[in-house]
Amino acid sequence: MTAIYIHIPFCEHICYYCDFNKVFLEGQPVDKYVDLLIKEMEMVTEKQVMKPVETIFVGGGTPTTLTEAQLTRLCSAVQRLFPIAKEAEFSFEANPGDLSVSKLQVMKDHGVNRLSMGVQSFNNELLKKIGRIHTVDDVYQSVNNAKQVGFENVSIDLIFSLPGQTEADFEDTLTKALNLDLPHYSAYSLIIEPKTIFYNLMQKGKLLLPGEDAEANMYEMLMSTMEKHGRRQYEISNFAKPGFESRHNIVYWSNEHYFGFGAGAHGYVGETRYANYGPLKKYMQPLEKNELPIFQQKELTLKEKMEEEMFLGLRKVVGVDKAQFQAKFGQPLDTTFARAIEKTIEKGWLESMQGSIRLTRRGRFLGNNVFQEFL
């Protein structure tokens, strides 16, 4: 499968928890960035024959901060440069409040067929506390706009264990989210990352979080509520109606190859993982000299590839397929990681089935602990 990730780093506002590669939109050379992003894609496609692309994901930052003209240029270039498979998944990340009917129509006209919206909460006070600038009404308006234009595959992201959030509040958010009757939902526990506003507040003792017990209760509530409403959990943080799973993210979790374009984007092609420069100026300078903006690249060893297969693949509810592991690496899974498997099974975190190894329900609460055992 050929997959493509495209990064748009611009945001109108920086959320307090976000550590993604992003910059304030105001005063930035957005048109120049789009032109050089297209140039990067041209340079890569000139060097190799591209197989049909089955999944494209435009992330950020906030891709929908682009104007209609910029969206048209970008999407037109994608269609021109890549052989897109007939049934390809073409996703755009979006913020509620940015999704005007006109922008949505531009995306729809250029083959975009999936939207992923960063909603995070259905509590306006909590949205302010985490630095979001949209309101709950914006969410409803954006979903209605998307449906009006003809988007059927719409996903929303939620975050739980937010500062000041109660279990009752998260239950209310889940109820309101599911009342939208969307085919896909993602929900993540808040992680405090370095170089974020929340990290600085935590260092000063000014960030009051719900605590581990409340976080575990919210996750249990999430899993049981999604199951009750027919959204099958297929990955630690992702739930979908059958057939609406994120094909692009499954590429990552299945440790398959993908191209990364844009500032700070990562890619995995052949045996090599690579990363582009993140700062805008450093990303754009090489392209102005007709050079690719690659900051670092690393050819993976067999050991590294097998470890990645485990800590990525175990995120999936179906786990890691033993036959596929053997075919991919020429080694049996059960013996290659015998010690880690035995240890995590004893703790009740993992179970070994006839054809696969997967997290137990308890293990889903402690994913990072499990993954560490395979490194």
C-alpha cells in the first residue's frame, strides 16, 4: 500500500497541550510554503515511479486555516502528481469553526472524502481551559456543513482526563458526541508533553488533573459506551462502525511504508525512516536550492524493525499476526520475543492466541508499559 502524509503547520491559536510542529498563522509566508510543499512533492515523484496511492492524510497544525485558493492549489497538485487509487481514502484534519461550506466544497471537489475534526470536549468552559477557540455550537455547525456538502466519513477527536474534568462531564461529552451519529471517533487521554503551556503549568504546580483512578474510569466508560453504540474498538484510542476504520492510521500501526511531505513530516520508505526540518525557514531553504528538506534519515536494522512491528502493532485490538511476522522477518514471533511475551502474559497485559498476540482489555489501560517490554 502506498500512503502519503502532508503537513500544514499553521494555526490561528496554539492549544495548551499541543506539541506538534506548528506556528502562528499571522504573518507567515503561507503561499510560499504551499508552493514549496508542492515542489517537494514534485521532486520526490520525479525520482521514482509511484504506485497507486491508497491513502492520503493532510494534518497539522490546522490544514483548514488555508484559504480556498490555497486548498485548491494543494489538492490540485496532489491529484496531478500522484496516481490515486479509485477507492483511496483522502483525509483532512480540521478545526470546528474553520469549516465553511465553501472550503468544504473545494475539498470535496478535489477528491477529499474523509474529515477528522479536533473537537476535544462538548463543555465550553473546558474548551477555554485547554486553549481551544471553537465552541460547542461551532462543532454542530461544522458537522452540519460537512453533511450539507456530502461528507459521510466524518471523525471527531476527544480528549479525556483534562484539567478540572469530572467523570460526569466526560460522560456528557460522550453522549453528545454519539448523538451526532458519526461513523468514527478517536479519544485520547491527555498527555503532558514538554514545551507546552500545560507542561510549564505542571512544573509550577498549577495544573490540577483528575488523577489516575478517574482517568482509568473515563477510559473504561469510553470503551463500554462506544461498544454499546456500535462503534467497535479497533485500536487503543479509536472506534468505528465496520468499514469506517482509518485506513491511513492502520498503515502506521501495521508498520507499513508511507511518504511524508511538509515541515517536520516523517516518512518510512524502503528500509529508511526520515524526517524533514521542522522550522519553516529551515524547511524552505533547501527547496529553494532544489534540494530535499530532509533533516535526518536512518536505515533500520532487523531488530529495530521487529521492535517497531510489536509496539505499533499491539496498539491494534487484533494485535500482531504471527504468520505475517514470520513472513515479514523470517523469524517466529513466539521465540523472537519469548521473554517479553511471557512476562506480559503473566501480568495479565497480553494474551497469545493461535494466530496472534494482542493486548487484553486490562492491557489496553497500560499500553506504554507493555510496549516498553519489547524494546
